[in-house]
Amino acid sequence: MTDLQQPIRGTQGADIVGPRNPAVEAQNPDIFLPPATDNGGIPNLKFPFAMAHNRLEDGGWAREVTQREMGSLKELAIVNMRLPPGVVREMHWHKEAEWAYVLKGRVRFYIIDDQRRTLIEDLEPGDLWLAPAGFPHAIQGLEEGTEFVLVFNDGNFSENQTLLVTELFAHTPREVLAKNFGVPVEAFDGIPAAEKYIFRQPVPPPLDEVRAALGAVEFTDKYVFRASKIAPTPYPGGATTVVDSKTFEVTNLAALFIDLEPGGMREIHWHPDADEIQYYISGKARMTVFDAVSNARTFDFVAGDVGYVPKTLAHYIENIGDEPVRVLNVFHTGEYRDVSLNNWLALTPKHLVKGHLDVGDPLMSSLRASRQPVVKG
């Protein structure tokens, strides 16, 4: 026990003499021993997918972080799902919009919109799709299978409460189904009595073959975005990519992909009009979130963790490891916006800034009015 870190800073704190969980402490050093600048009572803004209940189904799995897991999630929730080759996420629709990012493998996405247009597209890592609320869709793993994350525009969303085609059939009187489709009641003798949700199927035929088999339908590609083909904008210390309604017309959730070199940092900033959910894809990072009345709290993140920042709260994301950090940020708005602390000070008369902060030329001469969301360590 004597070799373990203790929550002591100078004359503050004391050693732990009771039971402890060293593994959790090691993953959260800035909670166990907070920076001296932390203060007040900001709620928890971190939840690892590793602690989320994993729903195991026939050939795949799904887990979610919602307001149930992290009370701070008001506007957004996130799901992580794995579909091996051929495995299908059942045909369904949502009361919320579904925004998706492909992490690994290749996936086939199917959707029908309100204009009776059909979309069938194969996507690869880094690509996106958007299923507007009420639009029926399905997801299927291709030859190598797939894993992806889904973001929904309601913190109370649950992937376990979607509207499923199997349940619609199971809970509609069969004479009504027969009248609706113009077939005998016996045509429905084999329908499932309960949901399938995730289930095994053969790997689907090639895309052109599947489209041709549908005949003369109107196809669209407007609900997918090939973000994997977009070059990020480089900056000293890393790079960023924005995908919002300016480039992906149908989306009502904006996204910022951030790549940070070791020591690099997403500069101090805030978002004036939208909550932000974060999914950490690689590396080790820390983030301090600042709120009014001297409230500040610092969190540590690794791959697979989920972070959250309510609108208007100042924060940064810093790479504190020796490997690149990649983090996905999704916002409860169709158009991405942020306010930079550096830009704010640079665009304010110098005498006013000096009068507030009691600083001199070293800081004042370094301020910049140009956009640079990532800075070098």
C-alpha cells in the first residue's frame, strides 16, 4: 500500500488507510488528486463504455451511455454496436434522429425516406450516416463485420426502446395485417412472437446486385456522408474536421473530429448553443470544464470513454500521453459553432484585457485573431 499514490498536495489531503480501488484511481488521476485549480461541484461528465451494460444478442452486441448512466446527459446519448459478418440490426425506426460513425470494418446501411426514396450504401471506417426521426432503416455487417457508434439527440434515449418491425407485426391483429397487405391470414403464421433486434443472416450480395433486384425504385445517397474521404485541416499540434449541415445537408447533429499529437491541445473554448458529447477513439487525454461561480473539474479519458460538456461551459482537451489522441465530438445542433478564448482576448482592446487580467506583453503579443482550434504543446 505504501507504493500507491496518495491524495496529498503539500499540506492538503491525507493518506488513505481504508479500502481502495487502485485500478480505478490510476485511470482517473485528476479526480483522485485534482489540480489545485479544480473547485466547486461540477457533476460527473465522464462514463466509460467499459462500465455500460452490454446487451448480448444472436451474433452481436450493443451497449449505451444515456442519462441513466450519466445524469449530465440532457440533449444527447450514445450507443456502441458490433455486427459481425452478415449480422443485422433489425429493421426499425426511432422517435429521435440517429447519427452514426463507422469505427471498424464495413457496413451496409438501408433506409427509406418519406418521399419513398431508397438508400442502400456500403460504408467504411470514418464514414457517417443520418437516419432522421421516423425514417425506417436497418444495418448489416459486411464480409469483415463492423463496429460503430450512434448518437441520438435526446439524453433519455434508449436503444432498447426502438420501434421494431417484428414487434409491429406481432402486436397487430392478423386480420388487420391480412387486410393491409391483401393476403390470407395464414400468410402470417410464421411471424416471430418477439423482437429479433440483432440476428444472424448471410453476408448480403454485392451492392449493385441488391439494388438491381429492387427494380425501378428511386435511389438516393443523401443520408450518408463519406467523411473518410475528407482531408482534415492541419494545425500545429494536430488537425480537425468539421461535418455539419453545410457539408452534410440532412444532418441535424454537427460533428468535429479532433486529432491531437502528443502534447497537442484543443484550445480553451466553448459552444454557445449546443451540448457536446465526446467519444474517445485513441490515446490518453484530460479535460477541465469551467462553469460559473468558480466551478471547475478535471477528467481523464482513454479509448472507449464518453465525455460530455453542457453548452456555454469552457473546456479544453489535452493529449497527455505519448500516442495520438483521436476524439469524436457531436453537438446538439446542425451547424457547428465555437468561441475561442484566445480569439476573444485578441479581438478585445488591449487596455481592457490588461486591466482585467493584470498581464503584460508576453501574453498580449501572443494573442491571435485567426482561427486555430488546436495548439502545439
